[in-house]
Amino acid sequence: WHQQCCYWFKKCERNCKHGNINRSRGGFRLVRAVILVKSPKKLIAARLRKINKITESFPVSGQFDAVAVIEVEELSEIKDVTTEIQKIPGVERTETMVEVNP
């Protein structure tokens, strides 16, 4: 767990002072990401809510049609969720942004 916690940091002190400790979740903060989804399907946000690990989903205006917020234990799980979203019929593209904690 300590190695995962410090994945993006070259130096890490024993107490993980960079902020990835969150005692309320077994000692480690979940990795949170926002996935923007482009799809002409009107109910894409509702369909996204059915995917495991998506904590929130809603339609938006602009270049994308929906936003999905995910929380995962490991960075590698983000790709799994994104791949699952891209398999939904009508999804044209996605863009993922991972939350950065200073």
C-alpha cells in the first residue's frame, strides 16, 4: 500500500505527508478522477451510473455530453472503468482527468 500511495512522488516520508493518508478509508485516500464522455445518446449519464466505481454522473453542455466521477483504489483501475465506458454503444470519445492532491 505504501508504494501505491507514493506512486507519483519520488521522495516519500514514512508518514506520507503529501496528503494521501485518509484514516477514514482504511488509511489511504481513494484515487478520484473525472471522465468526460462524448455521446449523442440522450440518457448516457443514466447509463454511466450503472457502471461499478462511478460515484456520480450527470449530463453537461459543451464539447462533451456527460461527466462521470469515479473513485478507485489504484490508478490502474481508471483505465478499466474508461474502457468499460468506451464499450457503451454510442460513446464517441472520452477524456480523463485525475485529481491531484498537492
